[in-house]
Amino acid sequence: MAQLHGRIRGLPHHGRLRTDAGHGCSVAIPRAAGVACRAALASALLALAPIAIHAQDAPRVDAEDGAQIGSAVPAANAAALSTAVSAASTAVSAAELSALATALASDDAAVRETAVRGFRALDEDALQAIEARLAAVRLQRPAATELSAALAAIRHAAGSRRADDRIDIGSGVLPALSLRRDPAMLAACESVLLWRALEAMGTTRAYRVIADVVALDGTPWEQEIHRFVERAGVRLGPMLVTVRSHPDADVRRWSRWAGTELGFDAPGRAIQLPLVAAESALLADTLRAYASVRQMDAMRVIASYVSSQHALVREVARAALSEYGRNAIWVLREQLELVTGEDADPSWGWERTMRALFDAHDEARLAPVRAELAAGRDAAARGTLDVMARHYAAVLVRAPELAQREQMAPGYALLGAQQRAAHDLAGAERAYRRALFLAPAHADAATWRAALLALHADMELTRGVADTHAYERVLVASPNDSFARAVLEQLSGERAAHTRSRKRRAMGGAALLSLIAALALVVRRPSSRAQRAPRAAESAADEHDGDTSPGSLSAPV
């Protein structure tokens, strides 16, 4: 996710570009989480470029005295911003969030819309930056009456006509900004956008940061708090528990009210809520929240989950119980006595008592699992590997992190060999991979890896590809693999037979060619003699006719 972000590198003030030395206005690349935000930032830069060239005198309201000042970005800086979008970074910064807030004040509607999209695309990677941003603006907030008026204007722009309208005021940010962009409106819009981004994340930590947003201004957010509680419902409970000790009095007050409304005023009541009981993650967050504030009446509730069948809930409950330290000693002794039926040793401290309690719970919880493991080993010894697989599957479902899980690996390897012999290559691969997962450092792990190589070669063979090199590697890793050796010998024999056949065909072809050549010579010799006799006679006649020497002339009769 971090690689999808863009960030300014090599620029002064950690990604901030100074635009006007006299006024100190600045613009930076806002880089938020996700592909959508990156597209929004690219659009923002494209929108800022014409502003830099054509809007040098665009008006802007100063946050302190309301005077109009220049807010244009020099063309050179805009070009640098456009170039920097492609840079990668690891996390969004508070300076970049500040740039998004700055863009809300732009006179260009497209730039404002792009900034809003940037806020909406923030995800959990931006939580730390959001917290830093809230801390930075805490001392520069408008008056409560001005912020209330700005929120009312946003609500009105979203279509609300009554104070109790159940409406999402986030949709009114852009219409409100099109009408006014004074400091109170900008502060209200930024807070609303951050609130909506945090709410969309949906985690307890993100909800906790919403409490910091409320703490900026307090009372003006009263109506929005009620709407937020209605929207989030029970999932808001763990956050409400944790903010009961918030430094802000308004946050503490509404957290107590909302906690009572949702059923989180008492730990015993909270864990019985249907949604909390049904979702392990929400239950774990609830237990963790009560432990974080050291609520004493929650200790017994938390202790009841240290033996939960859900690994997440069990581990969180144990960690939460340890948060109470020595204050939990009486609860620990009481729970240990309930589990073992014996009194806890009074000389033990809280840590030793806690370990004894957890060990006793684990022994009781894992007893059926160990019985399944023993039954699976017996089935493997008898050779009934299908029965073994059923018992081992039950073990892995109930206790995937069992300390003795390595004992199941040889059985799965045997199952893989059996399925390979039965030509169930996919099943054999699953069995060997499970054996390696359970015991990667087993003495026979190299043999199992070799079997996987052989399986891949077998799969290639079924597709008509004979990979002899793969089988040779198998034999190097596992010389006793009879199947690989047989396949390799068969493939080698077929190759040798094919080579011999090819040689015989080549030799036969050569013999045939020799015979044809010999016949051609035999047929050609008589013909040559017959042609030479007439040629000799013709040559003699020519010599006779052409002799004109005196001795050759005869006298006429």
C-alpha cells in the first residue's frame, strides 16, 4: 500500500514549498493512502498549474485578521509539484494533510473537489499523521460560536432543515465551500472530512482519533456525536470504554452517555450483546478496552475468556488479564481453584499463579485434541491412512498451533506416497506440502521435497512432457525413489530403443544407396564400350580423309 503513495523528496521543510516569503503561504503534495487518493493528488497538481500562471492575484482570507492575501503558486513550484507525484513513500505526513487543508481554500472548484477526494481516500496508514495534524491545529481553532455557525451552514448545504435531521453532513462540504471559505468554515470542513475518513476506517483506533476531533471544539459537535453513535452502533463500544479517561471533559461526558445507550456501561452487559458475542474481533477489542482502563469489575469477565476456543479471544483475554498485575491475584487464585479443584498455593505470586491457571486451562482444552492425535498415529501405524487423515484434520482445526503437531508430518508423507501411487497427483501434493508445513526441519524433509519434485515431473508427464532431468534431480535427492527410477529407466530405455531404431534405419538407407550406386555402375560400363567402338572408327576415317602427304596420293589409273 505504501508504494502507491506519492511524496516530495529533496524539498525544504519536509515536503513543503515556500511560495511567498512575505506571507509564508505554502503548498505541498498531499499524499494519501490508496490508488484513489493518488489519482486525486495528480488531478490536484494539474489543477494547480493554471492557478500558478493565471491567478497570481487570487484573493484569500487570512486566518488571523481576515485580510485578503495572494495565494497563487509560482509556475516553477507547480512544475516541481507535478514532477514529484511519481515519487514513492512509506506514510502520509502531517504536512501533506496540511496541504490538503490548504487546497480547500482554493478559488478553483476543481482543486477543492480534488482535496475532498484526497481526504476521503485516507486509510489507516494515515492515522499517525492525522493525530499529528490534530495536535498542530489545536491551538488555532476558531471560537465555538463561529464553528457552530459553520457546521450549521454545512448541514444546511447538505439538505438539512432541522436540527434533528438524520443526514450526513459530509455531503455538504463542497457546497458550503463554494459559498464561503473563511477560517471557521475551513476548520469545520477539515474536521468533518477527517471525521468521515476515520469513520470509514471502522477500527477501534480510528474511532479513538475521532474523540480527538471532538476534543478540538467540544460542544459544537453535539449533534454530530448523536448521529455518529447511531451510525456506528455497538462497534463503537470499545472506543467509548477507552475514552472515559480522555483529557477533554466533553469527550468523557459523551462517552459515558453513549456507553450507557449502547450497553457498555457494565462489562457483563457488554459481552452479552449479540453482535459482541458473535464477532470474535469485536469481543477481543471489548476485553482489551476494559483492561486498558483497568476497570476492576471487568477482571472476572476477562478471566472467563482465558480458555476460549477462539485463539484470538483467548490470547487477548490472557494479555488483558496480565494488565491488572498484582491486582488480579485474588481472581487468579479463584479461577485456578475452579479449574483444578485445589486451593492455589498462597506463596505464589500473581505471575506464577497466572501461568498455572493458563497451563491448567490448556491441559483441559487440549485433552480431546491429544486424543485425536493419538488416534491418528495409531491409524497410521495400522496403514489406514484415510482414518488417520480424519483424525489429524480434527487436530488441525481445533489446535493448529499444537506443540506436538510435528508428529503428524510422517503420516501425511505416507498419505502422499499412497496417493501418488494411486495417480492422485493433486492429493499427493497437498499431503506432502502439509507434511513440510508441520515439520519443515524433519529428518525426512529432504525426501518429501524430492517427492514434490517428482510430483511436478509426473504432472508434466501427464501432459506429454517427459522431463528426465527432473527425475534425475529426484534420484539425487532421494536415491530410494523407486517410482522415479522406474520412470527414468523406462524413458531411458525408450530413448535407447529409438536411437537403435534410428541407427538401423540409417544403416539400411546407406546400404540401399550403395546398392543403387553399384547397379548404376554395372549398367553404365557396356554402354560406354559400345559408344567407344564407333567413335574409334569415325576417328580413323577422319584421319584417312585428311592425310595429304605425297606418299599418300595414288596415281590415276
